[in-house]
Amino acid sequence: MTVTRFAPSPTGYLHVGNLRTALFNYLIARKAGGQFILRLDDTDPERSKPEFADGIRQDLEWLGLTWDREEKQSARLDRYADAADKLRAAGRFYEAWETPAELDLKRKKQLNMGHPPVYDRAALALSDAQKEALRAERGAGVWRFKLDQERIEWEDGILGPISIDAASVSDPVLIRTDGQVLYTLASVVDDTDMGITHVVRGSDHVTNTATQIQIMAALGFAPPSFAHHSLLTGPQGEGLSKRLGSLALRDLRAAGVEPMALLSHMARIGSSQPVEIVGSLDELADGFDLSQFGSAPTKYDVDDLKPLTARYLHGLPVEAVADDLAAAGVPAEKASDFWRVARENIETRADIAGWWTLFSQGAEPLVDPENRDFVAEAFALLPEPPYGPETWGEWTAAVKEATGRKGKDLFMPLRHAVTGRRRGPEMADVMPLLQTKPKL
Ligand code: GLU
């Protein structure tokens, strides 16, 4: 069975970059009829916060990305300790005492001499007596995984064949001096224990994957399939990291972005398939194909979501907005007519209320000074509601007769005066929805 997971750290709110990872893993699981797990990577007790975990769940729920099971790393520390013992027993784990400043100095020296800044494994050469002395002087060290210095290879679901020389990678620290197990090890144990078959994550994790493949092998685990999607950039190719704060999913929600517009966009950008607005996650899953994605950074423009949201809303049947119409005060018997007339003019659901206010209470008329007398004369020729589909034609014919105006000079000032807006639906459709006679 296909099992995937989305593994955010609850140290902040989700943003569009996280969403790409969540969505891909979700779609792979759903398309295969498998399972999708939400895993909270909360091994850092200082930075992990319950409110962020709640925020992550709310954002996923808003998008309809339902998970079959939730796991959290902080509840699995025993499993990681067991794995660490196994690595020690296998001779693949060693303690090291360099301080961050010492490591920094080593890196600088290596770079100066034109060497890659890879950890020099000085700790491996320590005698037992030297280790004892360091432990007495500095306390517990970090624990590093001893990489086998060979090429690490895998067939990446997006990047294709990958081959990384382990000698170009520092032996990863898996346990900090304070005993905290780091993600690199925890994730390996989780992915294996939870039967994860496919891991999709950002291409910033490629080196992690290389080391994790070796850690898995050292623990006797079989690796899942890996795929690394490209990272998002801004519209000009600029890094998104600085703007991610403004790309939080909760802010997009507050701005009225529709989940299906966002999801349809995210499931396609960076792939060779065009963006199409679809109506459901099932439809997205059916058409999802990881092999269509490229390795080049993917341009992402938050402004694209506005027209996509509008397009999505324009295509919705009235039943899909029944709650929004009711909340805006649209009577049930007027809902169909209202939605037919108003929907093309709506950019977000929040606009619904404004159109209903206009129809039910009348607009603040928009009248250029030179048209004041004309509009006053025209309004005098308009009877009280109710109006029908013929009202606009009859009224404008009478106004034309009385004033001699025609064409744009006749229609535009009346549209502006009745609706208070420069643009909008066909006036013949607007009139029957008006509940009060327009006033100047
Ligand atoms: N917590 C990790 C992250 O957010 C998970 C990476 C992974 O999917 O393995 O980067």
C-alpha cells in the first residue's frame, strides 16, 4: 500500500512552499488509494508550539487535505534512542566535541586552501583517554553518523538518477550535546516504522536524502522512493524565503483565496501540464503525475491567485454558495437569480454581500455633475418596484423619448446612478433584483 506523509515542524504557520510538499504527498496517496499521514516534527521543544500545530491542522482542513493519521516525533523519543544504540553497536556513530567556533575555524581553513568544507573526522582519531578528558572538560559531545565514503545513488521521482559522493558530505550530527535527536535520524526511524513508501520534499533536502539512505542501510531498513520538487521563487526568480511570511496560507485564506483555486494552481505550476481549475481534490489526484515536474526553480506569483479565485467562483453553481448567499441576506427564492446575475462580477466570496446590499438597499449613486439633471429626470420616470426583465428596456425608451439622449450617453449615466459602480451585470438583469427604487 502507498503511504506518504507530510512532516512540518510546528515552529511556524504553513506557507505556499510547505503546501506544495503537503499537496504532492496527499495526491500521491489518494491517487493510489493509500494513506496520508500528518507527522509533526516537533523534536525541538523550544521552537515547537501547540498553537502552530493547531494552525497547521486548520490550514490543512481549510484546504480539504485530510490525513488518515497523525503522529508526532516528541512521542517517539524511545524509538530514536534505540536506533542510536544500534548505530553505536554497528560502529557507525561517534561522539565529537568541537565547538561551533572550532568547526567554523576548520571550515575557513579548508576553504582558504581550496578544499570543500567537510568535517575532517578529527574525533574519530581520539583515544579513549582523550575522549574521557574531553567529556570531563566539555560534557557530552554531539553524535555523528559515520558515512561510508562511496557514491550514494537513487532514482529520484522528479530529478531522475542522482549520484552523490559521500566524501563531499560531512558526517551528519544526529544527536546534539543536550541529547536532542535531530530530524535526520528521527525521520529515518519514522519513515520506516510508519511504512512510508514515497517521500516527496523540497530539493533543499537532497543531501539529507543521501545521508538518510546510508543511515537506513546501517539500521537494516529499506529506503522508500524519494522525489525532490524544485523550490518556489518569486515572479522574477527571486528567493521566496524573505517573503514567506506574507505567503502564509492563513493570510491567503483571509484575502479570500479559494482553496480549489490555490490547489489547482499548486498541483500544476512547475510541471509541463497547464494550470486548470478543477472542482475537487479527487479530480486533481486523478490528473496528478509527478514525472511531469521539472527540476528548475518554479516561479510563483501570489497575484495569480486572484484571477484563478474569480474564475473558480464564476463557475460555481448556486448550491455551492448557498451558505454565503444566506449569510449575505439573500432570500432563498431570489438566490438563483441573484447568483446568475452577480457571479461574474465577484472576485471573492466577500464581494457577495456588497452586491446584495446594492440590490436590496440601493446604491450610493455615482453621478457626474453634468448628468445630475438628466438622472433626476430619468428617476422620475421610473415606477416603484417590483421590476421585471422588461423594466430596463421600457424605462430607457421612456427616458430617451423625454430627453432625446441615446446610446452610451443614455445608458451609462443610468447604470452608474442605479448601481453606484462603473461596471457590472447587464442592466436588464439588474433591474428585476432591485428591492427599492433607486434614489438620487
Ligand atoms: N520537518 C522537515 C521539514 O519540514 C521534514 C522534511 C521531510 O519531509 O523529510 O523540512
